[in-house]
Amino acid sequence: MPTDTARLHAVFDLAMRIGEGLLSNGAAASDVTATVLRVTSSSGLRNVSVQVTFDEVTISYLPDELSAPFTRVRSAGARVQDFSRLAAFEEITHRYIVGDLDLDEARRQAEEIPRGKPAYHLGLVTAGFAVMGGAAALSLGAKPLVMMAATIAAGILTLAGEYLARRRVPQFYSQVLGGLVGVMTAVVVDMIDPTVNSSIVVVACIIVQLAGLTSLGAMQDAVTGWYITASGRILETLMLTVGVVAGVRGGLLLADRIGADISVTASLPVSLASILVLVVSGAGMGLGYGVGTQVPARVLAWTALVAVGSAVTSHVLSGLVLDRVYAVAITAFLVGAVSVVLGDRLRAPSLAIVMAGVIPMVPGSRIFRGLLGLGSDVAEGAVELFGAAEVAVAIAAGAILGQLVLSRLIARLPRGQITYTPVISSPFTTQRRRRMSLGLRRSRRKGRPVPLEPSTMTGEMTALSPSLLEELESTPVRRSDPEETR
């Protein structure tokens, strides 16, 4: 459909800001693509193509078959753990699609989100991750001294990571420093009381550092066919994990020189009789992670509850019925399903809920045992690390399948064509673009549904031609009619 140049730029600006905001906060490529297509389609634009890579969002629009395409590219910033901003971008998208926001107001609000203050200041964020570290230690059977040390170590590595990030030091080095902090804290605990299991401090720090990685989004992109974005995210996750490994290995070598014993002992597993401990520790991990990652306050109780359920379920299944890999896969499936339901009901990012829910299943102890094994028996250590990788893949695959199944079920409910759920799919074909970008926009003045034509373009796009640039520069900019923007 024809459109004036000013409105075209305005629609693209809104779509690019939303796409960048979702991508930089960990949303999968399929979610970003489908959301951007919904924004452009609800604005009345046909023949729109969206391409999402590891750190870029590209949108192209073809006015007609005789015109050159109009293309804009926007680079996403560094990935951050700020689910309050992710929720804000999703809320703007939802309100714009249903007609509660006009184009100018949606653009203004989307522009203000990155400039706004975080939901929780640095002190609360540090306290949140510190509580998460202490709760992780408690879930492993830690005594009070070890639990206190894990809490302090988690807070220190969080502050150190924030300090390095503000000075634009790559995150790899903060991961190395965090692993070193965990081991050195364990050495201090061993010197204070050699009878306690100081290795739990290291395991708790590993869990804190690995909990926020983009492995879930990387796995979703990989299993659904978005291989370019998946490759970048998997490499990023691998490098950050290697940073943790390097820090822990360096600390272990130093601890060996000192003579400190921080090897894993039999006290790490928690028995079925300690369900109460798992309930308390799961709630602490879910709540601490929620505060640390800026989850909206109205969702914090749910993140804690989901974490409690996953901690108890995975422990019972692995202890009584199934192998650990299958136990965490089933539990992660349930977490993914529950996160979609809660996200839809609470109008909150399901990603925040599912990430909090899988924290109790992070294989921190297996990673640490593998690192210890590499120093004495390389084959044994490699087996442990491979087992940890199996558990990690099972967690991601189970959670994604749970989201996939429930999002399809919710989308089929007779409650309207717009749902507040994740869109998990393979890369779009022409027909899939039609289905994923269809929507209804209601006119607030006339109160009747306005049918929208879907985006259908699938071919490759080229950059904006010089002739079209001259045409755009010569076109006078005017404000669009309010009824037209609706």
C-alpha cells in the first residue's frame, strides 16, 4: 500500500527500536523477527523483509515492483540482563498492535526505555546475586560458614563484573575473575575450618556466573533453524564458559601450591529427606536471580515459585526414577510450559520466568568435578565435562519444547488473534510470514476491527538506491493524519 516517506521512517524507527531492544535482552531470532513483522503489518506495510543476525536487525520494504527497496540496519548493543526493559518493549509492542498507542507515542516510549533508570539500583542487584549464591550453596548441603562465604563471593564477583563492564572490559575477563574469586574464597574457608566442604563455594559461584548466559536463546535458534544467530550465541556462551573454566583452573593451581584442599566430597548431593532445604534454596535462587536481572517486582514471587518447583521436581525425578539428563529435560519442559502460561497471564516476559526456573538445574558441581579431574585424570575430567554439557543441552531443549507446545495451544484459544506469548518457529517462508504477521488493529474512535495485509516479501533485498535517496530528500516531510496512523 502507498505510504508517505515521513510515516515510513516513523514505522521503521519504531520497529528497529523494538527489535534491537528484544535482541539485546536475549530474545531469540524467531521472537524478534515475528515481533518486528507484527509491528510493520499493524502499521499497514506489505512487502517487508526482516533479517536478524547475532547483533543486527535489518528491515527492508518494497513499495512496489518498480521501486528500489528501502532498507535500514540497526546494530544491537551489548547483551544485558534487564528483564524490566524487555517487559517494557513487549508491552509497547502489545499496546501498539491492539491500538492503545498511536505511532508517535509508541516511538516516544520506545526511545525512553534505554534512557530510563533501572528498576533496581546496583546495591540491590549485588544483593540479589549474593542471595542467589548463598541459596545455591544451601541446595548443595552447605554449612553456615560455607553458605556465608558463597554469599560474599557471589556479591564480590558481581561487583567486579559491573566494574569491568563500565570500563568496557570484555566479559570474558570478568568471567575469569569470577572463577578466581570463587576458588580463592574457598581457600580462605578451608584455612578457617578444614572440616567443612569449601568446594561448594566454587560450585555456587559457577552457578551464578553461568545462570545468565545466552545458552537458552542459542539453543532455541539452533533447534528452530536460525543457524547464523545460533552460531554467534553458542560461540559467545562457549567463550564465557571457557572464561569461568580458566579462572577456576588458575585458582585450583594456586590452591594446590598453598596446600588447600577444596576437592568435591560426598556431602554435595542432597537427599530426598531435605525437600525443605530445596524449597528454601530454590526460592532464594529464583528471587535472587529475579532481583539481579531486573525482573519486574510483580513477577518476583512467581520466579521464586517456579524455581522451587523445578528444584524439587528435578531432584525427586533424578533421585528416584530417571537418569539426571532425562530428569532435568522433563523438569525443563514443565518450566517452559509454565513460563508461557504465567507470561501470558501476567503480561511479562516468559524468558525471565524460564531462566529463573532452570537455575536449580545448572550442572555446576559436574563442571567443577570435571575441572578437578583434568588435573589428575584427563579422561575422567573430560567425561564429567561432557556430562555437564549433556545436562545443559537437556535443560535448553526441554524448556524450548515446553514453550513451543504451550505457545501453540494458547494461540489456538478463542481469545483474539494477538497473544502475549513467545513466537517460536523456523525461519519464515512466504506462508509463515503471512500467519505470523497477521493481526487486527482496532480504531479507538470508531471501535471496529481494521483488517491488515500481512508482510509477504521473501527475496533478498538490496541497499537503498541513490535515485530513491534523491527522491526521499526532495520529498517534503509532513505529519501523518491521525486516522492514517491507526
